Amino acid sequence: MVAESEDVLTISHVTERLMKAHPELDAGLVERSVRTAYDELRYARVRTYLPVLMERRAKDLLPSDEQTDRPT
């Protein structure tokens, strides 16, 4: 149970960091990308770097600056 509560905090912290770094993106999109990153990495044996790996993977899932700057 302790690992689960730590994971919830990790998801929350990574989401907050990415929302601050990319305020132009929809909060729901950021949350979904972090959740997807967590789902992909949640069974990692070494959990020390889980937050860093989650943040990198979530960034990869988010649209790039070119995609968000395009006129519709």
C-alpha cells in the first residue's frame, strides 16, 4: 500500500511540473500523458528514477511546440 500512495504522489508531482512547464496545453491532456507514462513504467523493478522516466515519457506523448502553434 505504501508503494501505491507513493505512486499517486509521483503522478501528482510530475503532472504539476509538466503543467507549469507547458501552461498552453490542456490540463486533461497533460494528466492523461502522465497516467499513460505511469502505466507503461509502473512495473519497473528499480523505482528510484520512476519520476524522471515518467516525465520524459509524458513529454514525448505531448504535442510538440510546432503542433500547438499551428493556426486552425
